[in-house]
Amino acid sequence: MVGRHAARSRRAALTALGALVLTALPSAVSAAPPTTPEPQRVSARTLGADKAPTHVLRAMERDLRLTPEQAAARLVNEAEAGTRAGMLRNTLGDRFAGAWVGGATSAELTVATTDAADTAAIEAQGAKAAVVRKGLGELRAVKEKLDAAAVRRQTPRTPVWYVDVRTNRVMVQATSESAASAFVEAAGVEGQDVGVRISPHRPRVLEDLVGGDAYYINGQARCSVGFSVTQDDQQGFATAGHCGDPGDTTTGFNEAAQGTFRASTFPGKDMAWVGVNADWTATPDVRAQNGQTVQIAGSVEALVGASVCRSGSTTGWRCGVIRQHDTSVSYPEGIVDGVTETTACAEGGDSGGPFVAGTQAQGVTSGGSGDCAVGGTTFYQPVNPLLSDFGLTLTTTSASAGTPAPQDNAAADAWAAGRVYEVGATVSHAGLRYRCLQNHQAQGVWSPENTPALWQRV
């Protein structure tokens, strides 16, 4: 479903390539209305999961076939699971092999380790232990070999590869067994480290300052607004890189002059941002069902198996679940690394639109296969790398965090609002040391001593 915009100069240049010890947190809640004691609901409260917008819950009920009680319980459980998984990841170190949630209400958290001796520690946090052969670092090393091979050869018949923590393997999606075998052999990886999923589907980019609203590029192609962002005093929005090149001009859903692409990366990554003129104001809103909006509170990354909803100017408000993070996709225009695969459907024109988990920003729509009539697969560019690469601050319901502090400055060890942190990062704040539990961009109200859902004192 590649539109006219994807056929511009960048396609010509790319023809050769072919067009993822906790004592204050609860165990999972049931499908009944949550009754977890308030002191134990710290993660859900921090992430706004205990007061989810009605339009998020209703869309989850529709697309995931849940009851209202199940939808509400699921968001709470997913918020709590993220913190527990982060603590266990920091405890296990190199033995950590991934984490995921399961069940209709995401009440089942599984944490994988390479050492059976970790089982008791994992179960003490209310999680199920899975003892596996390879740690997450080892799996990522295998995927990196596939990434390198994809640079040397065309991959139209092996369009997707990713780390699958649930099977403890790197998976290759291919149109045939022979195509998968050739790709694996070219990468020089062992067969037991790689699984194959045969599928005829080949993802394509979804062409053709409220997240999800339409905007137009150079008066021709259409994409969708992602999340509102700022850079110093410049307001704008994040979107997909394949939607435009630096210097391309945009008009809004009302066809009024809007802004200019300030930066864009595609392929490799699929990220861009547009700086808007004074007629447009950045808001924390994302378009939901029937003209309603969801307000973004932050960018805490959800686990594999968690529910996500997306908004787009073609198909509106749709929900699904996260299949896996750290996926590589070979589009006809080139390879994109580090995207997340979901079961939420999308169609042409939805590109660039926002993915949210509850009220947490997850990423912007990149591409996919299938459609919303028969179901499909989508990929989104995670928002935290986008914010970090371009030096942007996500617009949220909390006070403005300001411009992100440089990652390599003299005060890099000090916690700073606006900076993007990954699991395991350590910071100093108010004379104490803390370790990050979940990937996120720091908000001004999320200082480490106030957010045990995101930070662990060390």
C-alpha cells in the first residue's frame, strides 16, 4: 500500500535494497474490579493505569474481546508487571533472558533466566520462572549477525527477524524454508539459535497536533500525527521517517499551513519530527473513539504481551497486543531495525500515528501487513529512541520537562527531567543512587525518590 510519497527520490536511491526484591508491589489482580491495597498499587498509580480513559477501555473490550472488568484489570497488571520485571532484570544481570505477560488480564508474568537457581527469587516476586538456554544479550548478538547479513544481501523473501523471548530464539519470518535457510547461512549463525515462521505477508510502510489526525506532505501524500513534542521553544510532533524528508512542508487535517520536517531517518530507523508554526499548539492528546481523546502521561515502555492501542487518520482507534520488541523489518524501501510488532491493524495513511499503552506513549506507526477488514500485523518505531536521537521532549499532562539534558555532559550521572533512561541505568539524585527499572523519558514529576515504579534505590 505504498503511496505516491514513498515513490519519491528516496525510493530511487534505495532500489538496490528492495522496496522489546520488590516488596511494595502487588501480585496480579483478578478480572474483578481491582482491590489491591493502595500502598501496593504504586506502579499503576504512577502510570495512570488505575484510572484509564474510558475510550481506551472500550477499544480494548472491542478489539481484545474483554469484559469491562478484564480491561481495567489488565492495564493495572501490565503496569505492575513492568516494574517487577525491571527489578528482576537488574538482579539477574546477564542471566536475564526476557519477560512477558499472559492471560486475558495479563495476570501471568513470566521471567526467563539461564540459571535454575534464580527460580526462587523470581517466584518470590509473584512471577513464573522459565529456565532457558540463552540470555537476552546472547540472543541479541545472534540477531546482530542477521542485521549485518541483511546489509550485504537483499531480503525481500525474509522480511522480518526478531528476538522472541518467549521461545528463547531469534525468529526469521520468511516466504519459504529455503529463503530462511539461505539468510541464516549467510549470517553465519547456528540453526538451533534461529526459528522460522513461514508467511506470505510482506510488510510495507503505511503511506497514504492531536495524535492520529491527518496531515499532508508537500500537498500530496497523507500520514498521521504521532505525539506532540518540543525542542526548546519550538513545538511540533513526532511521526514516521518514511513520511517525509527534512525540508518537506506539511499542511494539517484542515489543509492549513502547518510546518516543516526538521529531521527524518529512514530506513535504518523510521522516525521524524515536524516543527509547526505559531498557529498550532502542542497538546498531550491522542485521538480516540468518537472524537474523544486520550492524554499522554509519559513514555514507559510496555512488556511483550501487553495491550496497545493506536490511532490513525484512515482506520481510527484500534487495539492489539505487543508480540515482540527489537524487530528488524525489510520493507521494499530498505531495512528498519528496532521496531515493535503488534496485532493492532492499520492501513495506508495511518503511518506516523501514535501507539499507546494506557496513557503511556509507545511509538509511531511504521508499517505492516494485512488490513482492518481481515486483521493484520503492524510495526511501530519506539518513541523513546526517537526522543533521544532528536533531542525532543514529549508533551505530557505533567509540567513541561524542558529540553533533554545532553547525554554526554559533565552532569550525565545526575538524574535530569527530559532525559531518556533505559533499564539498568544508574543516576544520582539528592545525594542518593538509583537504578532504572523501565525504559522511559523522565518527567519533571517523576524524580527517583517519588517513583519506585521506575527507580530502585541502590
